[in-house]
Amino acid sequence: MGFSARLVASAFQATLPVILGYFPLGFAFGLLFVEHVGLPWGYATAMSLIVFAGASQFLAVGLLAAGTGVFEIAVATFILNARHAFFGLSVLERWRGAGVKKFFLIYWLTDETYALMTSLKAPPESKEADFHVLISGINYSAWCIGSTAGALAGEASSFDTTGMDFALTALFAVLLVEQMRQVREAFPFVLAFLAGIATIVVFGGANMLLISISLSLALLIANGARRGWA
């Protein structure tokens, strides 16, 4: 799986905004894990390497600290990450023929990585799958390295972790702005916003993300069919 220096440099440049978010986010997760769960730093690293689901890992910290059972944590994680099924469906055709790289593309898929994949084009004379797997791998590495550094720092000394989980919200806001600049069409974003508000009003905060994404997707599909997929 060889990559040219130019392609690696392009992928790194593309992922820099996410790296600047993932490393401190991972660092915050490592700190919170050590402080609230009370397990050695290696468990935080292993969780990032195996699970690699930022929001779910923050959720798991609270659930583990509260003594929640494994089954309940698994269900909560599944519900929170079910949105990735929609992401994956939209890129299946683009990854056709990617071979073994497809495994890494699927395993490393996150909201932020998906945002980069769908808003950036691969450099000329480069395979899209190669560009995508580099983006995915760099983001994965940034998160895991940040988690390890945070967990080690948490074991070495005590930190005030108040407000650290807000970094995830801030990163989502930055990526939203980037998506709006690339798409330059208000309708999908207005629709998603209204779907989120409607979900909160009707169903409350429980499972808001999954329900609002499903509603947004259904409405976008209906609108696309009405317009003849223009």
C-alpha cells in the first residue's frame, strides 16, 4: 500500500483542521477516562484503537463511571453510531474496487472524515480510494495519539476537566461551516436544522441524533425523487 509523497502531503494538509480538533479531543477523552473510570492509561488507548468513536467514547466514560452494564453501553453505542450506516451507503459506489483498503475506509469512518471525503477532491492523477484511506488513517492516528497522551498526563497529575467535552461540539461547528462553504446550497442545512428542532419538540432529547438524521434523509430522498434527481 504505497503512497506518493505528494499524496501524503495533500492528505495531511486536508486533515489538518481535523487533527487540530482530534488531538485535543482525544487528549480530553484520555484525561476523563483516567479520572472518572479509574483504569490505567493503556485501557484508554485500547478503547481508542478498537472502538474509535469519539462521541461514543465520551458517552462510555460517563456510563462506565456510573457502573452501567456492558449490554446497556453496547446498545447506547449502537444507537449513537447508527448514523454511520447512512454515511457508508452514500460512498459505497465510490469505494468499489478499493480492495483491502475498503476495510480501513469502513473501520476508520467518522463524521469529520466523511465531511472531508465528500467536500474535497483527490489530487490529479491520484486514486480517490488512496486519498481517502490516507485521510482516514491520519485522523485515526491523531485521535489515538491524543487519547494516549491525555491518559498518560491524567495518570501523572490531576487536571480540572470541566468543559473539555465541549471541544467535540466546537469541532462539529467548524466542519458545518466548511460543508456550507463547499455545498453553497442552503436547503439541506435548513432541512437538517428543522428536522432536529422537530425531533426535539416531538420526541425530546432521547435518540434525537438518530431520529433527526433518519427524518432528514427521508425528506432529502423524497425531494430528490420529486425533482427527478437533478
